[in-house]
Amino acid sequence: MRLWSLHPQYLDAQGLVALWRETLLAQAVLAGKTRGYKHHPQLKRFQATKAPRRFIAAYLREIHAEATRRGYRFDARKIGRGKVRAKSLKVTRGQMVYEWLHLHKKLKKRSPQWRKRFAGVRTPKPHPLFRVVGGKVEDWEIV
């Protein structure tokens, strides 16, 4: 499971679909609808909030918005309820750099043409739920 801090615009089709499915799984975990993945490190930042289910729903809505912009038909009825403000969660600059490099490695093999679209990007945008703060790779990241 990878819940990217990067804006979903950077993900290729395979990555965007995977993010949608993995985040739906995360939503089920946070709602107590599955036994597995309860302690997955990618969930920690959502679990640390006062309303994890609202935050994961907000995260999913942005993935859905990106999919819609691309003409995909993800089922919005699968997204939980609740709203939160944009830029409500923090992500460190180090985490963003780590994820950007990780994504580029994946795209180099899987989707080199998609990777070229963002070759000039030095400072990628975060997912709209996050605001970037100083710091190293997050403690929950498995490096």
C-alpha cells in the first residue's frame, strides 16, 4: 500500500488506479471493515488525526477529481463522508523528495513516456490535503 503525498497528477494510469484501490482499502481499514493492514505505516498520518475517516475521504476525493479530469469513471459513491480543509496535514520536504525519486524509478520502467512529461519538475506539488514543511523522510516511511 502506498498513499502518495505527491499530487495524483504525477501518477500514470496504472499508478492512479492503484492509488484509488489502495486508498479504498485504507478507508475500509480505518472504518474497521477489514482485519488486515491495521498497523500499516502508510496509515499512521491518517490515524494520528482526530477524524481519520474524514481525512481519508478527503484524500480519495482528490484522487477522484484527478481521475475525472482524465476521463476515467471512478465510482464516487465509494468515498466516505466528511470534509476537511485543504492543506490540513503536514508532509516533510524530505518525504516529498523521497516519493518523487521513488515514483521516477517506477515510471522509468513502467511508463517512460509519462515520466518525460514531468522531467523538468524540480519541486513537485503535494496532494492538496498536504502542506510541505521542513524535515527529513517521515518516520513511518520504509526506506
